[in-house]
Amino acid sequence: MNQQPPKRTETATLRPWTDSTADIASILQAFDTDDMAGQAGEPINGVEAARRWVAPWLEREPRSGIALAIDVNGRAVGNVMATAIDRRHETAWVSYWVSPDARGGGLASAATAGLADYCFQELELFRLELAHRVNNPGSGRVAVKAGFVPEGIERAKLRYLDEAGQPVRFDVQTYSRLRADPAPLLTPLRLKT
């Protein structure tokens, strides 16, 4: 049975992650897909692995990174994060994911734009960067809708294992958004405290 993606409503917000049973279940559901399975430092295939994934993001004062749940009607359906925060250069690395059942409704773009606003206004950063494998054009559409500008291709930058466990290298498309860039033409999700 195919579920319709959640529609963008006023109930969609960004919020800090918790280690609640509901958030752990959302993390496990998200990482139990082919496109997400290899995206973490370890397989997120059980409650303890999900708790290890979320543990660094429970701290409320970001130093080198911040991760926020994309919340729709009280349920975490995705994640946006700014990592590798460099205070000297006022930069950070942005990434995002949305659970398969929540894709297609514009949540990733709105959440990424909201994270960017938070990084520029609250963390006083100037430049945000992100990249995606070139075989994932949907991620590029998310970035552009969130106000990020394509910068170029980095050849053979990432290495993942294929279905047979063999390493495969991927080119990545890079993007950036500067504090001075125009705001995107969408309504960013806001952080609910």
C-alpha cells in the first residue's frame, strides 16, 4: 500500500532529536532502506545503533555540529544537520534525509532552508556547503529549492559498497549557500524549541 507523502502544513517543524522510543523507531525506519543503509558510520540496524547515531545530537549547545528532526504532527520523518562547523571561517557542511514515506512533499527543501536560516542567524555562519552523489539528482533538486547554488563536480570523491559488497567510487555535485545570497522561494521550516 503506497502512502501519500505528508503535505507541507503549519504542523511541520524542526526540533531537537530525543532518544525517545518514537525517535529511535523513526531513525530505524529511515535507515532500513537501500538508499540510506550505507549512509552512517555503522549499520543502523538495531536500537543500540540508533541510540549511538542520535547520542551526539542530544546536546543542546552545538559546537561542531547540530542535527534537527523534521517533525510532522509529532513524528520525526527526517533529519537536517550542519556538521564540521568552523567558527574561524564561519562555515559548515549540510546534509539531510527524509524517510521514504515522507518524500515528495517538499519537506527536505523547506527543512534545509530552515536549517540554513538557523545557521546564518543563530550560529552566525557565512557559508554552508553540501554535496550529493551524481546518481541522486533528487538531492540536487532539494539543494537548489533550499537556495543552494551548484559549484561543480568532484570526481570519484565518495566510496560506497555495492550490493555485492564491492567498493564503487562516485562523483559528487557540490553546492553552497552564502548568508548574502537571496532567500529561496519557499517557506522554511522553523525550529520549535
